[in-house]
Amino acid sequence: LAQIVPIRRCNLACTYCNEYDKRSPPVALATMRERLDHLARLRTANIEISGGEPLLHPDLDELIRHIRGTGALAGLITNGYLLNEKRIEDFNNAGLDHLQISIDNVTPDDVSMKSLKVLDAKLQMLAKRAAFSVNINSVLGGDLSNPDDAVTIAKRAIELGLSATVGLIHNGH
């Protein structure tokens, strides 16, 4: 398993996250292809695209196609904000194997905007249209105020036929 970061820029600014910035340009497609080819030579079986927010990369579908062309599984970790029907269809056509959306709370707060209230329509769209598996991951810790929200989020994911996981993050406390 390898994770690649084709763009560090993100459209959100969750306070617990340090894996993004607001200014970095996307890594050029040619550079990403070289890196993916190197991972193929190492016989990497599963390549996860992360960020920042990978949906901001202009050549994301081509990166997915390239990963699949190496024989590896292609995964994507996103905050889901930029998903729409066309993107889902493009991911289906590119051969995406699995997608993970991070949802941290039921309603947005000053720590995380990745909330079920905002993203539920995207989850419904994925449940109907995605040819790839979809997992919803909730984070506990990092000053998120309602850890019980993870149960609500997991129940909604299962209700839609999606899977759910919970991740732990530490902070200064």
C-alpha cells in the first residue's frame, strides 16, 4: 500500500489537520506518472490518492487510469465537497476501486466542516451511482466536541449500503 499526494491544497481548513496548505500548485501529471511507474516497479498493490484535497487536481481521472494501468488498485481519500454526478461517473470510467470520505460530525463546527448535514446528499449520490466501494471515516479526537456523532454517521453510512470506519487523532490534550 502506498499513498500519493498529487496536491497539498485544500478547499477546507479543519483545525486538527496539518496535511494541507492554501497555495501549492498540483504536481504535474508527468511527474505523477513517473512516481506511479516507480511504485509499479516496486509491485505496489494498492495506491491511495490523498492530499490536501485530491479533487482539486486537474488530472485526477488520468492519475486513476494510470494507477489501474499498472495493475494496482486505485483508491481516493476526499472530503467529498466537490463530488457531483459527473465526477462519480468519471471515477467509474477511470476504474476507481474505492473511495473514502471523511465526515467528522453531524453538523459543521469551528473544528471541522466535514459534516453529515452538508455531505448527506453526496452520500446518497454515491450510493446510487458509484461502481466503486465507498467508506465513510469519522475522526475522534482533535478537539471534535461530539464523539457520539461517529455512531450517527456510521449508522447513516450503513443505511445507505456504504461502509464506515473510525480513526483516532491525537492533539495536545
